[in-house]
Amino acid sequence: MKNRINYFKVAPEALEKIMELEKYVKKTSIDRKLRELIKIRVSQINSCSYCLNMHTKEAKKLNITDEQIDQLINWKETTIFTEKEKVALELAENITWISEKGVPDDLYHRVRNHYDEKSYVDLVLIINQINMWNRLAISMGNKADH
């Protein structure tokens, strides 16, 4: 990977904290496949080719189908995702576009119909974590290795 600055080297304490959060989100009760779908969808929104490439490869390792990956952009119109997955994807979009969409009470309650308090917090952390990685990758000039 080529980037403008080796931020792991320049700011090791900060990246250590980010990696600690990464370890936490990997241990949550949120389904691994759903975590990858969220990471792909958020990376699509943010146009982060580096993260899109990485998480698409990871999704395929988890046996997420090409159809599911291809349909992420149209998740609202497809029946390929469950209601539980759809509401998590909606939350991911709203948090990613927080200044435009926010997280209205209606969405919060629909998410909570499928996820308990702890899972809700974990979803928010997963979504924020991939948004942070996207922003780091894009601002540091990371490009997808093919």
C-alpha cells in the first residue's frame, strides 16, 4: 500500500487506540457477514476504493455472495436482505450522512426492534469505525491494490 504518510509510524499511539477499537468491534455479537456488508456500504457512500477492495475480499471469504455485494447499493429495493440487515444498513447510511439525515427516533426504534441496547451501541461503533478508516484512507491517499 502506498500512501502520502505512514500514519501508523507517524502517530503510533493514535493508531494503537484505533486498532483497540477495531479489536473490540470484531468481538461484538453483530454477525460477521453483516459487519462486512456495513463496511462495504459505508465505503461505497464515502467512495473509499481502498476499503471497498479490502472489505469486498473479506466478504467473499465469509461466503457473502456476489449478488449480495452487488445489491448493497439497492438494498432498500431488494428482498435479498432480511429486515434486521436492512435496518442496520439504513442506520449505517444515516450515520454516514449524519448532517443530512441524522438518526431520527423512528429509525432508532426500528433498529431497537431487532437489536438490544448493547447491540445498538455496537452497531454505531462499527459504523463509526469504518467511517474513520474511510476518512483516514482517503485523506492519506490510500488506493486499492488489485
